[in-house]
Amino acid sequence: MTTLGFRYRIRQNTDVPRSVRADNLEQAVTGWLSTLAWSDWTVTSPSEDKTTALAVPFTSIARLQSAGAPGNDFRELNIMAFDGKPFYRELIDDEHGTNIYDEAIDRLWQTVQLLEITTDAAHNDGAVIDIGRHRIALAEEGTTSLPPLCLDEIPRLPDSLNTFRSKLRPVWPADLTLFETANFTVDDGWFDMMSQGAAALDDAYWHAQRHGLADARGQHRVQQ
């Protein structure tokens, strides 16, 4: 079962203390996932005088933090306010009528789903995306739904993976498994596989965009 968390073990490296590398690894994981899930998301937040609401980036009022018991190599992912307290779970985005905490969690799960789809795309010969219907078809997996956030993040995924890889290089050697899932045992082979899947999704995404634009132009000509 997929879990919002990760497990790791720092291996010996005489150049940098293990505690420093552990902190760097946890920051790399939480920074990568929160950027994918939340970087383009704005919410309404009360202003200092409490009388008006301002549209602010969610990452300006909250952050993703890992936590675990001493001696335990598992780290759970938690949403925290910038004052170090747990994020207020009843905060409502008045403009959209949504619970901000629930939306933040949902965006994290959609990010996990995007990464799972990326692994599937790496093991298939081709991908076809239907942007209007939020669907993706993989050669050997059939057709499945693709949440809106997944679609929006596809063009950024290749660069995001490269950034994540560069952040982890100073930490190695280490054993890292995301979401308690064997398919997310992170090493050089995993990054190569994910990059292949991300490239396939990126090609399918832009092909769908061009196809949709061509269809729109054709309909416009017919209407004229």
C-alpha cells in the first residue's frame, strides 16, 4: 500500500557527517515533492488586519516536513505551518469554498499518482494523452484517469527529476525508498527509468496539445 512517507539509511561516508547528510536527504525529498505538488497553487489567506483575504502561494504559509521516531528509518510526511506548528486543518479558501489542508493532501496524492504513471510510461512503448477527458492510454496498461494536477506537472517533471537527482548526489551513498513501494527504490537506475518515463509523458502531452490546437483551428474554419 502506498504511504505518504519514505524510508532511508545513510551509508558510511567519511567526508560529510551522517547527520548532515541525513538532514540534506530529508530536505531534498520534502522540497522536491512539495514543489511538484504545490509550487503553482495559490490560496486565499486572511491579511494581518483580518478584514480582507489575499491570494498567496501555498508554499508561503506552509511547508512539507518529515518526522519519525528516533532510531526509526521511516519518515512520515506532514504539512506544517511556518511557525513550526501543524498546519490548521480547518482553514477554508473562501474564494473556492475548499478546505485548504484537504486540498494540500489531495495534491500530494495526485503527485504520487503522477510518479506512478511515470514508472508505467517507462515500461511501455508509447503513451497517448487525452487532455480534455483527463485520460492516458499506455500500450501495455490500458487507459486510466489522469487528474488535472498530473497533467499540469508533466512539462515540469523532467527538469524536476534532474534537480532532485543533483540534490541527492552529495548525500550518497544511501538507501532511499519513497512511499514504502519497491518501484520507488531510488538509485541511478531509478532516475534513468523515471527520466525515460517523464520524456514519454512529455512527448505525449505536447502531441495532445498540438492535436487539440489543430482541432480548434479546424472547427474555427468550419464555423467561418
